[in-house]
Amino acid sequence: MSEGSVIHLAREAIALVLLLAGPLLAVSLGVGLMVSVFQAATQIQEQTLTFVPKLLAILATLLLLGSWMMNTMLSFTVNHLSGLGRFLR
């Protein structure tokens, strides 16, 4: 396995992680921002108030995008495991 192929594999893995984590992070950021604006407007400074809406939003996002995420990870894994014979020689 050459240095170039290792770098290529690592670059693809990092891109996949960013692709899969991006929607979850964006939803969490959006919900956190909305809760922060609500807390600032109502002057409620409860620290635990942000966790439940974020948790529910991430759960809903996982329910909506979970099959796509799993198919993406599965195709990445199958593609790299099917080419494993090239690296073992």
C-alpha cells in the first residue's frame, strides 16, 4: 500500500465523516441558536433548557436521514473492502 493510496483513503474517509455529520451539526446549531434567542428574549437562563430541543431535533434528523447515512457508509465500506485484494499483494 503506497503513501498516495493511504492519503487518498484518509481524504475520502474525512470527506465522508463531514458529509454525514454536517446535517446533524447544522440542525443542532440552528436549534441551539433559536433556543438562545428565546432565552435572551424571555430572560430564562436555565442551562438544561437547550438539551431537550437539541436532542429531539437530532433524533428527528436521524429518523429522516438515517437510511441515507447508512447507505452512504455501506457503499463506502463495500467499495473499499472489495478493493482490499489490491492492497494485500
